[in-house]
Amino acid sequence: MTTPPRIDLNRLLGRLDAFNRIGALPGGGNCRLALSDEDRAGRDLLVRWMRDLGLAVTVDAIGNIIGVRGGGEDVAPVMFGSHIDTVGTGGRYDGLYGVLAGLETCEALNDAGRATRRPLALVAFTNEEGSRFPPYAMGSLIYVGGLALEDAYAIRGIDGATVGEELRRIGYVGAASPGFLTPHAYLELHIEQGPILESEGVVIGAVEGITGLSWAEVAITGRAAHAGTTPMHLRRDAACAAGEIAVFVRRLAQAIGGHQKGTVGRIELYPNLVNVVAERAVLTIDLRNTDESLLQDAERQLAGFLDRLAAQEQVAIATRSLARFAPVSFPTEIPRWCRSSKRRRASLRSPAVGSRPVPATTRR
Ligand SMILES: [Zn+2]
């Protein structure tokens, strides 16, 4: 008789603790920027754990790590996983939870002596966060053919190094070509990126799609001037224009409402001195919406504002797109299976929780 697979929560939490010692920050949280030394240490640990469980590990040419647990039939695998890189001040669970929960699933199946019909392919995608090298989701984007490998290798990060150089430096340029394994389905367990489930007291949600995203870098050129002797009306102040853009982006998102988000997350000023009117400012704008036409509307309104601002502040404004993805709707079966599986499991313990509808949320 076979025993049903059982997830060992303590084992999963133990792995999360052990992994999170890599890149741990003093006040809590983690920093494992893509292709950094910390990312390499995390990769090494993950590969070791995958091999310990008998997974066949392959690294592809963009450094995606895929561990396959063989199935009963030679058919397309079910792929699952997430990422192990973090933003500069990442949480303990973002990405890592999805990968380590997948690892725990494989171990639980091993312990129970269970074979699956389809192979299971556990994946950790390279540079999901994009904090060091834009765009985010680089490894998965290349995996599905949305970005050419050579173009990705040439991308220069915030510290000047390129993706290709850093991938080679940490030893994760694999021989396999990205996309070598075509999955039957892909499933990702991920901590909620926002506060909604927690504030509503719901333990899990089934994601129906991915929010569309538009990232731009805006460079403003004004004129450096002495802060004491230059009259206000004769200034061409790049810092002031940058501030106006940050305020506009916030008001734009509020005015469109609904799922529209707008963020200015980075502003750099030159020469960045207390008594000099800034000659140049470079900032980033992140616009997102689940509705493509509303996202385009936000982009249009922003472009119109930048034109007016340039004239008004007597500065030159140049815009460069860093990433642009249209919203995506997932096939409906997987969210439906997540819902029904969650209800079944929850009803074993608590009928009250099981009967509660699972809200659909959108990721990112
Ligand atoms: Zn994530």
C-alpha cells in the first residue's frame, strides 16, 4: 500500500532558514541580486539539494536551473518553481518559497514512493527581479523566446557589469539552450506581492493573469547653476522637473484608478550637491495595469505631460523604454484546479475556511 505524500512543514521552513542565511541583511530581509556572489551561493545550495533528491539538474545558457524528477511516461513535464534572486532589500519568501516548496513536493513524493505519470521539472529562473539587470523575468523571457540570448548577455547592469560577464564569472552559463524542455503546464507558488489577501484574512489566492507593465527611464537635462546667486526665474532645474514627474505619476495612477499603478522608484541627480542647481536628473517610471488600453492611455498622458514640462521648465527630456509587457490572461483550468484543490484540503480541517471563495488576484 502506498502512503499519501505528506508535506513536511518543518523541513520546508528549515530549508528556507538555511537558504536565507545567504545574503541576509542586518535588519531582516535579504539581498541576493541576480548573478552576484550571493546569487551564486544560493544557486550552489539549490543544485546540491536538487541532486540530493535525485533530480537530474540542467543549467541552460542564461543560467536557469532545472531539476527533473522522472515520470512514468515519456511525455512533456509539469514545470513548477520560481526564482531565488532578490531585490536589494528582498523578503524571505519572494521567489524562494516557490522553489523550495517545489523541492519539498519532490521530497514528499520520494518519501511516499510515489511516481507521477508526467515528469516534474522544478525550475529557478535567472534574474526574475530585474533590480540589477533590466528587464525583470529575464530568464523566463528568454526561455520562452521573448528575448534573444546575445541581446541579454550584452545588457549592462546598474554596477556596469554585463549579464554575460557576470553569468560567466559565477559559473552558470550552461550548455542547454533555453526552452530545451517544453512544459505541459507551468505552476508557480508565490507569496502575495501586495497586502490584499493578508488584510482580508484569506490564506491563498488563485492567480488569473499577469498585469501589463511599462518601464521607462527618463533623462532630464537642465543647466547647473549656483544656488545662491542664480535667480529663481533664470533656472533650468533638472531636480525640480524630476520632482514634478514623480508627483504627476502618482496623480496619474490615482486619476485612472482601478488597477492602475504608477511608481518613480529611482531618481539620480547630477552633480548632487547641496548648493548647485541640478544639471541633470535620471529617473525611472513604472506603470502597470491589467487593462492594455488603460495602460496605453497612461503612457500617452505621461508623454503629453513630459512635453509640457520640458517647455515649462526649459529642460530637455529624453525617454527610453526599459521594458514593456502587455497583460496576460492565464488558461482557466489551472486557477480552477488551484481553487478546487484548496477547497478540498481546507475542508479536511475547517469547513468555514473551505467554503470561503478564493479571490482572484493578479501578480506583479
Ligand atoms: Zn518573486
